[in-house]
Amino acid sequence: MTLPAQSDLDTPATSSPAWLQEPAAAHPILGECSQGRRAAAFLFFLSTTAVLFIRPADLLPELADLPIYEILILACLAAAMPEVLDQLKPHSLAGAPITLCVVGILAAIALSHASHFQFAETWTDGIEFTKVLLYYLLLVAVIDTAARLRQFLACLALCIAMLAAIPLLQHHGLIDLGTVEALDERSVDHNSGQEVIFTRLQGAGLFHDPNDLCHILGTGVLLCLAGFDTGRSRALRALWAVPLAMLLWAMVLTQSRGGVLALGAGLAAWGLMRFGWKKSLVVGAIVAPALLSLMSGRQTDISLETETGQERIQLWSDALDLFHANPVLGVGEGSFEKATGLVVHNSFVQCFVELGWVGGTCFLGAFYLALRILLSQPVPSAFAPLRPYMAAAIGAYVVGMMSLTRSYFVPTYLMLGMATAYSRAAPAAGGAAGARVSGRLLRELAAVSIIFLVLAHFWVRASVHWQ
């Protein structure tokens, strides 16, 4: 992931969206102002993303009352306002089905609460998700070229590496921060029957949970692989090996089984797209045993019969039963947790039960479209090196969400924003435009939604064991 020349950074194309076609040639001064405004918006957005992952208050508690993230994202919005507003126009939404799905989730949140006369929640939860939507729209607005996409992915990989570095330093006694203390968890050893206590690495802020931390670390591993594989010089490639090794070690210390499964799925997808299935089988036969030996113990004890496995399947079963009672608009965002004290531990099922078939289809459909775009849309040469890693990162994130509830989480929509940015900037690099909203596409999303629900229903019923 090397950085191209600045001249490549802001080159619009005739087939690109309207907000990339400002008449710089006809109005040189206005064109320079527009270029400067977009460059400022991009820098503000990189800073916003860095603060999202590495909160200054977690390192310096005296900064806790300073709204750094809010200041940066509002500055970014001020610089990118025309591009953000353009995305919400009907003709723009028709050409960006993922964006339409994300906007649809906001509408589903409001409708789900309103259908149960929960008008206070309609307002508060709607405002909260609007903030998530704003981050997504800004990402799509500022990443308008292949060069900027490369820079963003490199920045994201480094942010995730820093996110891992802080709890690693804490774990090895090199720093002492109260915000990143490890989690001591009790379990029963299946062989001896005795209770054991094991320590699990966890982050701070949004990732103050071992499973959440491991989930995003897997994304970082795949993005570091991109830098290691696509760097223009051996020296740059070698540098990426440092954060890559650090991320893998942090994943081991989280002891997260779901994170390992997600990374395995991402690596498999990357291998198939990068090398083809024959070479992937050979590489997998070598790499898989090495990874399994590294991630031994709890992380390789993956079974539906374990206590944790059955607890989650039982939650999915309860959620599907509740969905059947409220199939169209759901029970309202957050209502499942209020009723049971727990989340569903499956982001897709969580959306279906809380937002009904409407919101669940929007959420599932957004990720279906993201993977479809990266797997099937014709690839311009500028994007070809990035595509396997982006598809693998999003695929791994999807697998991780099968055991985590990240339905209304900003990094979740960061993943969707990457796919949309790719789709919108690809024409500027000589590629074809992505899918447009049509009756056929809506029927396809409805079919995907129904298939998911049917498969989830039969799989849960076959796997759950009630005592």
C-alpha cells in the first residue's frame, strides 16, 4: 500500500459522480479552491478515523471532557458538505444501493420504535444512528480516487495496529493505564473438570471486550498483508511485517474463537482471489497448521456443544421466536437487550428481531451488495491490487458478526463505506459503474433475506439443546 503521486490524488473522470466533475478547467481559481477543500476534508476524515480507534482520553484522562471526535467530524462535514448532500439526492441514491440500505436502516429504527409508540426512543436512537450514517457518508464523500483509497486503507491498518499496541504494552508491563486492563475470565477445564482462570487481552473505548478487539484485529491483519504484498519496494514491504506480527500476537492473547474463525475466512477468501484455488490449497496446507499451533487452547476449542456455543444458539432461537411475533417492523432497537439483559450475539439476527424484515433486509442487503460489488464488478487496473484485500476484510468482518452484535457500530459502516467508495471511484479509474437500484435488485435482496431467515431458522432448530 504505497502512496501515489499527488497528481493522481484528485483526478476526476467524466464518468464519475456529479460531485467529482467540478469545472476546474473553466474556472481555475474555483477549481483550486475545490481541490483544497476536498484535500482538507480528506485530512480531517483521516484524523477522525484515528481518534475513533485510538481515543486520546484513553491515554490522557485529562482529555476526557474534550469532544475531539465531534470537533473533527464536524470540521470534515463543513469541508465536504456539498459531496455529502449530493449523496442524499434521489438520483444519487438510485446509483448507490448500499447507501440506500444504510439510509433505510435509519428509517427502520424510527419506524420500529414508532410502531410500538416509543417516541422518545425514536428520537434518541434516531439521533445516535444519524451520527453513524454521517461517518459513512463522509467516508464515501472524501475517498474519491484510487490513491485516496490506498491512503485510507494504510491509515486504517496503522490505527488498528496502534489499537493493538496499547493493550500489548500494558500486558507486558511497559505501561500502566487503567482504561486497558485485561479481562480475567473463569472457565471449566473439560479434561480435569477444575475451574481455571485465564487472562484475555482487551482494548479500550469501542473495543473494551476481547471478542470485539479480536474482530477488528483480523481486519488489520488483512490490511497489513495488503501493504506487505503490494508495496513498491522491499523495504516498505518489510516494514509492514512489524504491525502484522504484532496484530497476530494480540489476536492470540484475546483468546477469541470467533475472531480466529473470521480471520480464517478472510484469509481463505484472499487466497482464492489472489492465487486461485489450486495454489490456495497448497498455501493453506502450510499456513493453517502454523496458525493453529500458534492459537492453541481456548481459541481452537470451537464446538457448538460448549457452554458458550449453546448460550449463543439459545439466544438466536429466542430472537427468531420474537421476530416471528413482530416480523415487519420488529420490536425496536435495543428492545431485545432490555427484555433479556443480553444481546443476540449475531448482528444480522439482531437487526431482524429489532428492526423487522424491513431493517434486517437493509442491513443484510448492504453487506451482500458490498461483497457482490467487490467480487463481480469489473476491476480497473488502479484498484486491482486492492480488491482481494478489501473483499477479504469485509468477508472476515461479516463472519465475525455472526457471533457478535455490531449492528449499529461505526466500524461496521466503515466496512460498507469502503465498498461504496470503491464502487463510486472505480469509474474515475476506468472501471464500470456499480449496480443501480431497480425492481430486479430489490427482488434479489428480498430473496437473499428470505434465504438467510430460512437457513437460520433450520440451523438453530437443529443445533439448539435446551436443558
